[in-house]
Amino acid sequence: MDRVDEGAAARRERRTARWVTGSVVGVLLLAAAAEAEIWPVTAFRLFSTVRTAHGAATTLVAVAPDGARTVVPMPRGQLLATTSHQLARLDEDPPQTRHDKVVAWFGLAGLDPADFDTAVVERTPWTMDARTHERTSGTPEIVTEVDL
């Protein structure tokens, strides 16, 4: 009789383990598909970037009425740097959200939005030499433009 109970208990444990594993994998896949940034299933961008010899840098540039351009600084470790990944998809946001984000980034960088006409997000492709690890930048292209 003990052997029968042990077999039933082992089957129950395996069934529970499968259910837990399937649930965890399901939550991970759902979060990844929805691109949700929820804790503890968060920050996929930290580990999901493929490291290759080619890439692109995204930069926020403030443009003054006289055409002078100021690159908005993104100091590491500050809120500005931790939200800068949103620059790449800024063009997908509604116009008011774009404007609000740019004004917030300017404020965090110590720039007065009233001093500028527009802000542009530029994407600059780059390649890296495999031997020297020297990065060569390509021609920047404007991804989106936000009137201030």
C-alpha cells in the first residue's frame, strides 16, 4: 500500500512541477510579447540586445531658433539615462506624449524648452572594427521631430 501512495505522490509532484514551470514560462512569454516592464519580469532590454559589430546610437538634440544644435546630455546612472531607451520609439507615441517626454528630458538635463524651437531624435548607425574595437559612425538620420 505504501508503494501505491508513493507513486501517487510522485505523480502529483511531477504534475505540480509541470504546472509551475508552464505557468512561469507562460508569464515570461506573455510579458515579452507585450513588452511589459513589470517586476519581477522586467528589463528584458538589459539582456536581450545582441552584441554585434554593428549598431546604432540614438540621440536627443535640441535645436534653437538660430539653428544651433545642443545634444541633450544623458549622464549614466541618472533618471535621464535610465529612460533614454524610450527615444528609439518616441515616434510611436501620440504627439502630446512625445512633447511631454521631451520637455521632461530637457528639464532633467537642465535645459529650458523655451530656449529651443524643436527637438529631434537622431539615429546614427555605427560599426566596430573587430581587431581594434574602434567605432566608426555613419550619417545620422532624423527619426522624429518634436515642436516645442
